[in-house]
Amino acid sequence: MAGAGGFSVPGYGPERSTMSRLLARDSPARRLDWPIIFSALALSLIGASLVYSATRNRTELNQGDPYYFLVRHLLNTGIGLALMVGTLWLGHRGLRTVVPILYGVSLFLVLLVLTPMGATINGAHAWLVFPAGFSLQPSEFCKITIILGMAMLLAARVDAGDREHPDHRTVLQALGLAAVPILVVLLMPDLGSVMVMVLIVLGVLLASGASNRWVFGLIGTGALGALAVWQLGVLDEYQINRFAAFANPELDPAGVGYNTNQARIAIGSGGLTGTGLFHGSQTTGQFVPEQQTDFVFTVAGEELGFVGAGAIILLLAVLLWRACRIARETTELYGTVVAAGIIAWFAFQAFENIGMTLGIMPVAGLPLPFVSYGGTSMFAVWIAIGLLQSIRVQRPMSA
């Protein structure tokens, strides 16, 4: 009911119709996977606290402002949420038509890293640095375009009803599409990103229904490729040292094994409930390098203990479980393959990051999704969340 001034009385008129639309069964808001959004947001906010704890006393990093990294992490999260909404608005099907453009842009950016515009940060020559302190790691966006590009090729004829599974020629084209950015990133060399991309390709092939011969062939080729990379000296010395420290944890604990040794001390000192947020002696004493990025999980282990670290793993598990449901319930192969690629990406990167802090995986310089500080990584994972939400929202109601 509207008054003389034209406003609406709550419960009547346009306001009621808006609420009805939001609560309707076919409303996009109702069809969003809210557990994924809440889990990702909770991880990002927990990450903000851990990043603040790790950097508030590091004046050589925070430029004298204890809130420097905290503010930036929250800002990155906000931009990430906006990118998720934008991706959801465009839709995974809408993006399908511009995949060649996105692929070309991401490939151009990673190629720029090999030019004088490329920069080395924390030992990895994988960055583009722009004025005003803005930096970009293009390999993060390549993960998305590899997923979208392979899904577009592998699902094209299947979703059109021409075939039940991708044929060998299509699989070969998809592998060629993924191989180009992977080889460029390997030349940087950014071995951690290459590992993630290879696992993404494997997950995509498994979800696409391609012949198992391709899957086993990829695994064998990956093993031979890793051996060739080692023998040909493609890796930098710091990367070789990381593998040496992983193979022998007692190797040079004050040198190449310092990072992993201090990481295990920090996590082990947390016990069941931790020393308390902002009260970790290893964190406050700045014994663990790169705690705001690669080794952020050590802050959780020390200050939040087994309970807090377990909560992070649980939130990641909820996110992956819901993503698996989305992949299983969609009726189009394209959506299934995109979701599977994201699952492989998140699962392996989280396992590698947490595993390297525990000493069960080699140090590979990979951030913990949503938790670690880093703008490009944060933007990429939230775009992936937008893709998952689009797949869920756009599926038929009968699914």
C-alpha cells in the first residue's frame, strides 16, 4: 500500500514483490551455493588475521604501518568478491564465447614475464611490476584460461550431442592448448605453478570422459618431463635446494632446510589450542620467512593450534565437497569439466601448501587459497568461485 508521498508500506506493493522474487524457488539468490561462499569468505577473513599477525612487527616489510598488509588483504578480498559477482553475471556459458580472447591475453601476459618487464620476487621470476607498487602474477590467470579453454574444446561436440566422449583429436587439441602456457611458465621457471597446471589438466581429462590411455600417457609424460627438467638444468639453484631439503630434512638446517625446519617448529609449538592469536613466539620473533604468503599456515598452527589449523582444513574440505556436488549435478559436460578443473586446482594447491609446512611435500612457493596474502592469487580464486556459482545457478531446475 502506497501513501500520498509515493512510498511503500513494508509488506505491500513493490517491496513485497521484490522479496518474493528473492525467495522464489527459481531465484538466482536461492540457487547460489552459499556454503561455498561462506567457506571462502571465512578463509579470507581468517587469512586477514593471520597475515596481520605475521606482518604487524615486520617494519622492513610493512613500511612502518602495522596495518599495511591487513588493509591490502581485505581490499584484495573485496575486489575478489566483486570479480566473483562479475563472473557470475557474465556466466560460464557467456565466457565460453570469449575464451580465445581470454586465453590470448593470459598467454601474452606470461610471455611479458620473460621480457625485461618481468621481475623476481621471493626468488621466483614470475611477476610483472607496474608503477605505484602494483604487481601481477600472470600464471594465476593462466590456470583459469587453461580450464575454460580445455573445457570448451572437450565439451563442444559432446554437449552438441554428436559424441558421447571427446575423440582423440579433440583431446590432442586440448592438451596442445594447455601445453603452450605451461611451457612458458616452466621457462620462468615457476615450478609450483607448473605443478598445479599439470594437475588441472589431469583433473579436466578425467572429468571429460576421455580415454584412460590419455590419462596414463599424461602421467608418464609428466614423469619423463620432470626427469628431463632435472637433467637439463632448467631449474634454478634455489629450486634444486628445496628438493634436496625435502629429501633430507636434516640437510643444512641453518641454510637450505631453514624454512621447513622453522615451519615445523612453529606448528609443533602450537599444541592443541595454540599460543593465542598474535602471541606466537616463532611468528613474533620472525623466525619463519614469508609467513604472510607461502608459510601462512604456520601462523595458524602456532597461534590457533591443532583446532584452528583443523578449522582451516575443514573449511577447505567443505568448499571442495560443495564444488564436487556442483560438478556432479550439472547436466552439461562443459560445466562439469570447468568445475573439475577448479577442484583439482584448489585441492592440489591446498595440499601442497599445507604439506610443505608439515614437511610431507617439497617447498614450491604456492599460496594457500584465500588465506595467503597476494592480490593476483586472491582475484583468481574468487573468479573460480564465480564460475562454480554460475554452473550451479544456470543448471536446469530438474538437475
